[in-house]
Amino acid sequence: MKTLATDFGIDEALESLGIKAINEGTSTGSNNFSNGEIIESYSPVDGQLIGKVKTTTKEDYEQVMDAATSAFKTWRTMPAPQRGEIVRQFGDKLREKKEALGKLVSYEMGKSYQEGLGEVQEMIDICDFAVGLSRQLHGLTMHSERPGHRMYEQYHPLGVVGIISAFNFPVAVWSWNTALAWICGDVCVWKPSEKTPICGVACQNIAAEVFAENNLPEGISCLINGDYRVGEFMTKDTRIPLISATGSTRMGKIVAKEVAGRLGKSLLELGGNNAIIVTPDADIKMTVIGAVFGAVGTAGQRCTSTRRLIIHESVYDKVKNAVVDAYEQLRIGNPLDENNHVGPLIDTDAVKMYNQALEKVVEEGGHMVVEGAVLSGEDYESGCYVKPAIAEAKPDFKIVQHETFAPVLYLLKYSGDVENAIAIQNNVAQGLSSAIMTNNLREAERFLSHAGSDCGIANVNIGTSGAEIGGAFGGEKETGGGRESGSDAWKIYMRRQTNTINYTTELPLAQGIKFDL
Ligand code: NAD
């Protein structure tokens, strides 16, 4: 029987990415070993088994850490621009494998093929960014208060960086971290989500090829596999100065406590509850495109997905009707088929959470304007396909305050000034992405001011989802406060040192202190 996998070239993609039927879950270069239990990865697209990955035991982990710490000694001695050259080659390899990796991302995670390709493009973009950055890891020079002294700051590599990532961006988040960490002179140990382990193996294979071609130890990039228990090997490990963790706020609170308990650093990229404010001056056509893509793209499983539309009462019905009309055009189905707009949720547990959210919003007094449903039939055999839903709700409903990782959009009405909409928007625990749709300069500037959006990302006339790698990415409050990717996000991957050099024959003390002997 022909499966979706054969119809859409998945077998060829897996072959070109070096994926075997059973993959070793732990990879550290010369060694490919693992002794843990097996994770089976099933596609949410058609419910077929994609492959099996062995998990990492504590003993395996110790070998990985040996390989990583030893690779660090080689890697940190290489000048940063030369490390940039390796990252450039990695970016080129990603260009060669873009279609194959994009297809695997789509098949294992369930996002559309276009979004899968977009995710690989983000990896390529961050490599380009990192290559340029490898010549700009600069510190400041400042004037010393003491005569004949020079004072400056420099940045040194940290060591082993631990990366824990979520299922919804199974490859890009890793590269956002690794591309920067690598040019900074760090080595990385990555634990991908246990829900998308094959994507992890594919990325490791690509990186391993580049390191091998340059006679560099593969320990610069290490992969470990398993669930939170394997993640805990890293969060408890004092040999890892920085843990970069992407996932739920629940996970982030545990990781933050564990890492802080040993005075390590953590970079946290956690849940969002993102809103678009629609003012009386909004361009309705742009609003509908931004809101619908934001709410249903990746089946509502982006950290930046639009979950709340805060609409002024004067345009409420108009916006509601236009969004509802757009939802009627949505085609739900196999995400590898470019005719479909919405693919499946990651698994049937996610379907349960979606159903619970729909029940709760009605229990709290909400009103469904587009009913949700779990789809069944030949095209939906995995049991993971759901219909994007819209509910009219109140801002303080418990379910509206909560991030449901599924395509459920809440319509909230505001009246009066834009301040009222901003207050509703900020009155949630999370602070990742936010947007305002308006052609009114005053409203836009108030939204961006110190008294405006409290989120890490604030957009005008753009939706909440999708970000460019050039800017620092991350959010405030329960989103964790971390910043990744562009701007000066690289600094977290390095340790800062202040150096003072005395080129005189005297030893003057700072603050004018005299110490005569
Ligand atoms: P999750 O929290 O269930 O898992 C994320 C990762 O953390 C997995 O690799 C998991 O094994 C690991 N983990 C869980 N508990 C751990 C522990 N105690 N110690 C160490 N590791 C642990 O999240 P998920 O369901 O994979 O992803 C969805 C969530 O991720 C959403 O909340 C989404 O908003 C968030 N997310 C945030 C960003 C961002 O940049 N802010 C990006 C992507 C996803």
C-alpha cells in the first residue's frame, strides 16, 4: 500500500538525511552509542512510524560530556572568524538539504511543508548572521582613573552549552543557539523534544558531516535523546554553565530553579498568550490576514500564535464577520499538500487539551462563533486533525488567561481609548508577542511606549507570529525573559572579563587609596 510518506517523497528525504530505521540517540563524533530505551516517532500527518531513536542513559551521558569537554579545548583555541567559516559551511550544507529537512520537519511535527522550509531558512539565516558576528565579538574600552593604565572588556567562551528544545520548532531553535554558541567558542549538547527526535538526528548528521570534513571533533555538537529525565542530567550538571531551554512555562519554572540552585545561567524561551489589538483605525483586510495566519498557522502551535483578538466595539462585528468568513475558506489536511492551510496537532494529547479548552470557554460563559471539531475519516487517520475554532469570551476567563497550544482564538471586545485595550492585553501572566493594527500614529506610539505593551515583541500592522532572526527574540514575565538570535543575544553565550593593564613603574591604587610600605 502506498502511504503519504511515499507519495510525498519522505523516504527519499530520510535517506538523504542519513536516517536509519533505528537511530542511535546519542552522538558524539567518533562514538555513536546509546543504551537506553527506544522512542518510536509516529507522524501526526498519517500516523505512520517514521523511525526509532535510542535514549541516552546516565552512563552514555557521561561519555557525551567527556567528548564535549574535550572538543571544547580544541574549539576555543580556533580564532572566532575561523569558527565562523565552519558555521558558513554548515549553512551551505543546510542549503543543500533544505528540501529534505523541511519535509521531515513537516512530516514529524505536522506543520505545513512551506513552514518546514521556512524553518530551515531560519537556520540558514542565523548561520549567515553568525558568520558576520564572528568578526564582531567586541567589548568596550574605557578610560582608567589611574595614570598609565589601560582598561577594557573582553568576552571569552563559556564552555558546554546545554540546549533543551520544544517540539514545535524542532530544528530552528537548536540552530539559533548553536550558530551563536559555536562562533562564541562554545560546544553544545542538545536534547530535542522527545516528540520530534528524528529531526534531532537529521540535524546532528548534517553538523557531523561538516565537522568531519574539517577534521574537527564532532563533540562540538552533541545530541542526547529522551524526556525530561535526560534534560535533568544537564540542568543538574555543574559542568554546564548555561542551559538554554525552550518550552512550556511549567518546564521553565522547574529548569530555572534547578539551574539557579547551582548558580548556573539559564536562557528561557517559554509560553506566550499573544494578542492583536484592533482599533477603530485598523486596516481590516490586513487585520484579517494577520489574525488568521497568526491563529491557525502551525495549527496554533507557535509560541507566537495569536490567541486573543482585542477589538474595539465600533469595528467588532465587522472584524468578527471577516475573520469568520476567512475561517470558512480554510482547508485542513495533509500539511505536505500545499493546497491545505492547516495540518494536524502534534499528538492526541494535544487534541484532548484543545477539546478541554473548548469545553472550558463555554462553561465560563463564552460563545462559540466557529465551532471546533476533531476530524475523522480517511484523510485524518492519525486522529490529530482539528478544526480551528473561535469563541467570544471575556478577558478574565481562566481559559483565556492560559496558553492552549492549539488553534483556538478568543474574541475580546473593548470600548473607549486604546489604553483600555493595552490594559487587557497586558493583563496575562505571559509576555511574548503583541501587535496593534492601526493607522493612527498616536495609538501606535502609545502601544510602543513605556506604558504600552509589556511584551518582548511589539509589532505595528503586523501579526504576532513570525520574527526575523536579526532582532533579539524572547519575552517577559512567564515567557522567561530570555533573548535569542539577533542583536546582542550572543553575549549570553560568553563570559565577560574586565582587564586592567598598568604600563608604568608605579602601583597606584584605585579610589585614591594610599598604602605606603
Ligand atoms: P515542554 O515544556 O513540554 O517540553 C519542552 C522541552 O523541555 C522538551 O525537550 C522536554 O523534554 C523538556 N523538559 C520538560 N520538563 C523538563 C525538566 N523538568 N527538565 C529538563 N527538561 C525538561 O514543551 P513542548 O510541549 O515541547 O512545547 C510547547 C511549549 O513551548 C509552548 O508553551 C510554547 O509556547 C513553548 N515555546 C516557546 C518558544 C519561545 O521562544 N518562547 C518557542 C517554542 C515553543
